[in-house]
Amino acid sequence: MDYSIHQKTIHEKLTELAGNLWWSWQPDVTDIFREIDPVRWSDLSHNPIVLLREYGPDKLENRAREELLHSRIHGAYRRWLQYMRADDTWGDTHAGVLGHRPVAYFSAEFGLHESLRIYSGGLGLLAGDHLKSASDLKAPLVGMGLFYHEGYFFQTVDKDGWQREEYLVANPADLPIREAIDDDGKPILVSVETRSGKIHAKIWKVDVGRVPLYLLDTNIPENTAEDRQLTARLYGGNNRTRIRQELLLGVGGLRALTALNISPKALHMNEGHSAFATLELIRMRMKDDGLTFDDALREVAAGSVFTTHTPVAAGHDRFDSGLIEEHLSPLYSDLGLSHEAFMGLGRVDPHRMDETFCMTVLAFKTSRRANAVSNLHGVVTRRMWRALWPWRSEEEIPIGHITNGVHVPTWLAMQMRVLYDKVLPLNWHLKTGEPGVWADFEQVTPGELWETHESLKGRLIAYARHRLLRYAQRHKASEAECAKLHNVLDPQALLIGFARRFAPYKRADLVLRDIDMVADLIADDERPVQFIFGGKAHPADDLGKQIMQKIHRLAHDKRFCERIVFLEDYDINVARHLVQGVDVWLNNPRRPLEASGTSGQKVVLNGGLNLSILDGWWAEAFDGLNGFGIGTGVIHANQDVQDQRDAESLVEVLRDQVIPLYYNRDADGLPQEWIRRMKRAVRTLGWRFNADRMVMDYVTHAYVPAAGGTSSAMTVMP
């Protein structure tokens, strides 16, 4: 890195900043890119690399002079250099045992920014936030994933409300990635053997602040036409595609680290997709150190961490014996295992020949530190997998929990951050995992907090109207129909948001079970309610698509067309607007199927209130005064009865608590009791449910012990 700050042009400085995703969680740097050309910035999905290509040095110089950007660019660049060179971080103090050998964090997806579409939803966003907080804390970490050149699908919705999937090929030159090369300047390649031939991949590097993320790409000439498409799409294809992707991620990922001269001190598997990595490490220990399989397994398991994210059976990948034999036989031969012995590593009962190979089971068996992602999820997971430890009581099952959190700088609106800066301690953003840092949020002036929230709500409504207008124009709507969109959503009316994956168990349509009731709420002249929805259904999930279609049709029903809105192509940018602008965030999964959930945590940071089933993170967050709870947490044996109970409770809480509290205003038009809940939510939840606290927990209770160090009492992971 060249530290000769004054010798570089502003174009060179911005190019360096654009090449490291650190800029994406720095609002002042983001504003610089936006102000260069607001229209193109929006059209380019907030991609500074393409923007700077269009604005060469001379054109940028002229634009910077017009907008008075020079001093801001120099300041941003200097601050980035200071960030990268800092040696007094939390990680320097608490993660020293890891030294120069980082933790290798494997994940099938990473949600870092909307311009890099290698994510689908919550798992990827969690992984992206994990890397960002690891960077801020300077926790020694390296990420490993796959580069999907078509990414996850772009969602379009036809006139009938049916989801359509479109895929676009990304140009690596337009992205903040670069090839990993050897000393001769040639791309570094790795390969993985299968019985039907080798799969080859090259390596891309993404800089996420201080954390490098490496992505494997099979779209190279060395591969067959089939394998060139192997990393084309995230969660695309059939089981054969899936096992080949996961073989590449796990085995190929570890080989990539070796080729890069990175020797991780510990492995962290974010879901079971990457569990083959432990087997490759066992093979390496057997070859390099002369260990037996059992001894190598013991050593590797002691240094491996596994995080499971779903209590839904379909979320755990399983492969039949034939697929395992085709793809893993070269590896298990090197391990000295027979086919059946290898299959046993992925079976709950190793001797049950009709049981398929489960990646989650393999991950549990090859790691000694396993965790769920919330307290309740820990209870559910221990019950779900207790057969793996039949000699232990359910309470003794060695699966703990570390509750998920979100990366505060990424999801906190700039306007709200200004408010934080006024009342929280100096450099509060460097200590977000400490409860005392958040205590003074109670000192925020009610009027200023409400005004800030209303401003963000207004921005969301303007954004929604713009998206709806584009949708209407694409579908050849009349001028009169387009004109009506200027009145969609009332800034003064209660706005409830629901946006996430449209899996049936998340019950996006629960609040719409009684259409007449919804019509009454929306039509109430004195206390109207309005809803904004977003989300994608998996391409193969027709039931999820039908739920989305139902909501889309209601949004175009004359009774609801200005008060129910569906925004298509949910992504990080849409999510950012929603979590920063809604009054209430609705979450009503079928308990206990929500492992954690993080979207509601983002809402908390921006002053919104959660209205949620007592599931996932909300089961340990709700105290009766920092949001709203649906139901009592009691689960009925009959699913239909449970759905009816929850729907009735949701309506009751809406009518008796949410709506009256929102519309109860003082002489100045302020909902004082509502604002008190907003302040309490930020104060009591901000420190607990953020990614800095989460990563600190992983370092203290998982990474350091896995690396052979000591840790404090195992309070989070039994």
C-alpha cells in the first residue's frame, strides 16, 4: 500500500477506496460517491467501480471542484489508511493467541453490498456482517466462499402477481474483486478430484476492511462446459450441482488457502455447506504428520467450530450413496475409509444403510464446538439432534448458542447516527458491544427522535413510490394509473413492514387471513394502518410464490391499492430503506422455526418497533416495553390451530396496543409513550444484538479455545 497521500490524485484515492468494501459502511464515503453523480449512482446499484470508470481523472476533477469534494476525499482516504494500520484494537488485546494464523470462516454466501450479488438472504447477510465486525474489531479472520457469476436471481413479478426469475452475468471488472495470482503473475488455480474427473477453480479476492474474502470460480477454460456453470448460480440446480458446489467450497476452499500460504488456526463452518473442509484437513494431517484417521479427526475436531442456522429439516443438505460415491470416493480412499465407513460420518446412525449422508451430521461429528444462533434455537437444536448423543440427556447435548447480531454501521441510517453522536460517548461506534455505551440514548429529546424517524419514513415512502412507478411503467400502466402512485402510502399513517424470504413457515399472509378486518383497519379515517411487503420465494417453492401472489393481488385491489404495497426484487438496498423507515416491523414465523432472524434487529437501531412472535432473537429480547409480542410462546400440537391462534393474537395486539399507542398524541403531536418504547428498544437491545458483540463471543468462547488458548467461563456455549 502506498502511503504517499499527497502524491495521489483524487481519482486514485477513490479508486483505492472503491476496491475495499470498507467504504460501504462509511456513510460519509458513500455520500461522496453519490454526490459525484446521484442519477448514475442509483442506476449502477451503488457501484463506485463502474462510476469511476465513467468519470475519468479529468472529468472527476471537474466534478469534485463543482461539488467541493476535495477535502472530503482526502479526509476519507486518510481515515481509511488509519483504520487499516491501527494496532490498538479489541482484537489486538483479546485475540492474540490466534497470532498470524487466522480463523477460516466458510460460508456458501456472503451479503456484503447490493452490487456484489453472492447472497440470497439472512444467512448471507449474517456472514457479511460477521466479516465486517471482525474487520472493525481486528479479529484475525479470513473468509472463504464461491463466486457466483450469475448470483442469486433478480425477481420480477408479472401482472398476475407471479414471481419470475431472471439471471444476469456479472462482469468481474465491474466488481470489487481481483484475481489471486502467483509470483509469476499467473492466476492461482486449485482442483478437486471426483470419480468422473477434476473440478478446477481460480481464486478471487475481496477486501472487506481488514478481512480478506476469497471466492472460488469454476468458469475457466480448464473445466468442462458443465463445470464452468457450477458456480454460476447460488442455490441453483439439483442435488448433483449442490454436492459439487459443496465439495468445491469445503475441499477446494481449504486447498485454496494452502495455495495462498494461509494456514488457519481454526475452522468455522457457517452452516453445513462447507463441512467437507474438515475432511480435507484430516487428509492433510494424515499425509503431512503421519497421523491415523482417528487421531487426525480428534485433532481437527478440536480446532473446528460449527454454526447451525435452521430448525427446518429441509434446510439440511442430504445426499444419497451414489452421489457420495461419485464425488467423495477419491477423498475417502485417501482417508483409508470404506464407502460405508465414510457414509457413517454423515449418518445419525452409522449402521443404518438406508440413511442418506447429511452435511449437518458431518459438521457435528467433525467439530467440538457447535452452536445455534439464539437461546431458543439452542433448545430446539439440542432436541433435534439428540440422537447423535444417545448417552446424554437433552440438556447435556454439546450444542450451545451465540445469538446473531447485525453490523451497526452498515444498517444505521446516517440521520440516526447524527442523533447517536449527540448523546452517546465519543467513539461509541468502536464499542457497540458494551451495554454502558448505549445507556445515554434515553437522553435523546423526544421531538428530535420522532422528527428523525419521520424523515426516514418519508424517504422510504418516496423510494417505494419510485419503485412502484417503475413497475407500473414496465407493465404499460396508463398515465392516470401512474399518477395515483403519488398518493400511495400516507406519511402520517402507521406503516407496518414485512420483508424476508417467502418461505411458507414465515407466514407472510398471516395478518391477511381476515380480509374484511384488514379492510376496516386500512379504511379507518382516524387511525389508518398500511403495510409494505418485500421478499423472494425460492424458485422451486410454488407455495411461497402463491403467498406472494396473494399479497400482490391485494396490493392491486381497489380497497387496498394505496395502503398495501409490495416491492419486487428484495435486496440489500430495499432492505436498507425498509428497516430504516418503517414504524413497526412485523415478524410472525411459526414458532419455533425462526432460528434467530436479524432484520428486526436492524429496525431497532433506527427507532422502529418490533411486532413479533416470541421466536428466535425476539424470544430473548422482548421485555414487554421495548416492542410488542404476539402470542404467549405456547405451541399447539395442531399447526392449523396454532396459525389461527397466532392470527387472532396478532389482530388483538394491533387493535389494542399498537394502533392506540401510535395515535395517542400530546399537544405537540408527539406519541410520547411510543417514543419511550423506541428509546427503550435502542437502549436495551442495541448492545446485545449487534455483530460486534456476536464476533466477540465467537472469539472468546469458540475461536480462542479452538486455537488452543484459554477462555472465560463457557456461558454462551455449554
